[in-house]
Amino acid sequence: MKLKHKILTLIAGTLTTFALTSCNDFLDRDPLGQFTEDDAPNALIGGKMYNVYYLMRSYNITAGIPAFMIHMVRSEDSEKGSDAGDGADQAAMWDDFLYTASNGTLSAYWGQNYKIIYQCNEILDDLENSGNKDDLENVRTKGEALFFRAYCYFNLVRAWGEVPLVTFKVKEASDANVPKSDMNEIYEQIDKDLTEAEKCLPLTWTSEYTGRITWGAARSLHARTYMMRNDWDNMYDASTEVIKSGLYNLNTPVDKVFTVEGENCGESVFELQCESTDALKNSDVIGSQFCQVQGVRGAGDWDLGWGWHMGTTLLGGAFEPGDPRKDATLLYFRRSISDPVTPENTNKPYGESPVSTAMGAYFNKKAYTEPELRKKYTKDGFWVNIRIIRYPDVLLMAAEAANEKGIPGEAIDYLEQVRAHARGADSSILPKVTSTDQSTLRDAIRHERRVELALEPDRFYDLVRWGIAKEVLQAAGKNYQDKNALLPLPQEEIDKSNGVLKQNPDY
């Protein structure tokens, strides 16, 4: 398999340059450590931007346990996974909401988001002082930096609420030691960054730059930030602008979207590019651990990963009869004497059996790797792209906003596009929702978000913004209280701040 995209080649080369020119280990330094010009004196602005893409694929923010615990496992549809003896403290923390400020995943996720923010601040400062900031490539790089800064602050404000707002180049550790800002101030900065990014970014890139941030990605992320605030007017405007742009489609069958064949397909608004090669099988430079961490935890042919982040029986039961997305989302096994279970023989109609009865019912098929590619490269699936924003999400955001604004006809149309895509040629399943009653339509849209975006990052936050987190999660047997909507700040960060950072209430 050849490298998919020129952007990956550039990233690999850029990281080599960083390694050769850095006086300190730039990629591993603490987010509150000292930043100096000596870190990468010969690195160009574009090189620093490619480094941001590298940081985005990392274990701590999109491809590993911190991201999965914070985003997914707190919902009723996900469990920690693995086995009971592997990370029992994480199960208590995230499945049972026994939050502790000293938990290492908190610091890892917090630190990686700020590492990216500081890199983006440095890029923006470099551009402002470059003397050619209005060159087309520099304008686009500015848009990318603003997008990623907004993306990371959105991660932080959803998880913690009030967090330190740092929008300048950090030269000394003390520069970044500032108090928390109000949530409204954080969102104001996100809005400002994304509005400017939308002006800077192209609608598309040429094929050698597939995977770079576009206007559609920025506008879709903006819709998502409005969604978290239940700002229906702005959410509607942002999502429908993306739809009307005609840039995206639902032409790829649901069972192909999360395969290698479905990478960068018509519904891909933003996905992180990953790769593995014959010579570099376990690549932490151009690949990710996304599939390794969530891969089937088993033996022999089924020793595919660590088995973290699994779907629950509740999620399995949420799919309507015959919904093809169940087979595309959940990994379960065929049971027949004449049909042995193998990696090539899954999700068959002879009945399903939970993979595990204790730590989760299903492995995540959205992180499953094709057997023929495992044989050629490595079982860990470092080559699999990470889908960040998909077009069905945009359609469902538009549907929800239209319904809340009292435009049921549009809401039904956007909802039906998603259901029709899942239905395919089988008219006997997933009937069209026709009710114009706002409450009934609201429930239908919420259901569709649950199954279409299952085991993706937003379910917990949907429950919180809908105001039903306590009701749903306690009914699922989870020890959720209202205060658990926000996490405690990492104790490590509070200690380093010498009293500047204050812990969130109730912790």
C-alpha cells in the first residue's frame, strides 16, 4: 500500500526536521513547560502546521484511552471494555462517574489539547510577523491554525467548562499560568476563530493535500459548537450552509464508510489521515493507535488489540429491526457448528452472542481492520483514518435545528436523507418519519443521532445538552449526578499553577 496522501509525506519529513533541529524534545515537552525559539529554529510555518496534524492523531486526543474515556465511555452506549482487571480504576472513573482529580487520563487529555493550542498560537504569531501574511498559502495556514485552536478549546470547554484561555505565543511557562475564563468567553473565542477560519479556508484542496482542513470542516465544527449551546438559529445557518454547498454526499454504502474503501468518501467532512507501510509497520509518525486500542481483545486470530471502548447491550437494542448500521457498528460473531468463528466471518444472521458479558457486549466495528490488510501489514491497523466530522452528522444537526425552529418539513427532509442512506435498496426497513409534531420529531432525530453516530464522540454531550443525562444514565445503572456533566480539573495542573487555577465546584 502506497502512501495515501502527500500530506503524510510532508508530516513525516517535518517531524524529522523537528527532531534534528530541536534542543529539547518538542513533541513530548510538558504543555506548561518553557517554550523558546531554540525548539525548532529552522522549522517553517508550514512545517509547524503539519506538526499540528501529527499531534491531532495522537493517543491522548483522538486515538487512545483518554479520548475514548472522556468522549464516549460516559454514555449509556459505551463501556470501558477490555477485562475487569485491566484498568479497573478507569472503569470506576468513567463508567461509574467516581471522578478523581488525580486520574492520569485527565492530565493527558488536558495537556494534549493545550499542546496543540500553544502550537497554533505560535503559528499565528509567526504569520502575523512574517511580512507576507497575505500570501494565499499563509492565509490558508492561518485558517487551519484557527480551526485547530477552536477545536481544542471546544474539547476543553465541553469537558471542564471554565478553563484558561491562552491566545498568544507562550515563551515562558509563567506566561500560560492564567486563571480560568468564563465559559461564555471561551465560546466567544471559538466563534471568533471559526468565523475567521471560514474566511481563510478553501472549499477543497487539490488531491495531494487530501485531509487538510476546508471551509466545510470549519463551518460544520461551528455548527457543532452552536449545537452544544442549543443555539438553534446559528446551528441551523451553519449546518444548512454546508448542505447547500453541495460539497458532500451519501453515495458510499453504510457498510463501507468505516472501511479503507470508504476513506475520504463523499460524506467525509474531516478525517485525520493515517498510513502504514511494509517498511514501517507500527508507525507512530504517519499512523495512529485508534484501531489498536479498540481492537478485539482475544487470542490467536482474534488477538487484534487492547479491547477498550466497547458497545453495550443497550446500544445493540437501540437499532431498529433490519437497520444495516447495526452490522456496520457492532462486532459480534456467527454461531454455527458448520461455520466457525474467524476474523473473516463476522456479523452473520445466525444470531448474535455478546463478546463479553462483563465489560461490554460488542467491540467497535468502526475500528475493525480488514483481515487481508492485517496479513500484509500489522494486526494493529495503524493505517486506518480517523473520522472526525461526517456529513450525516451535519444533516442531523440541520434536522434538529429546523425542528426546534418550527420548520418540520425541512427537519423531516434532512432526517430522511440519513435514514434513506442507511435503508439503501431495502424499502421494508427504516420507514420514513412523517410526523410534524415537534415532540415526536424531536424523539426521532435524537434516536437517529444515537444509531447513526454510535460509538463516535458525541452521545454523552448530547444527553447533557438535552438535559436528560441524569435520567438516561441512572436508568442504565450508572452512578451519574448533575455535577458529573463537568470533569474536575487535573490536580497536577492545579498544583503546577501555585494556586492560580481553582478546582471546579463539587470536587
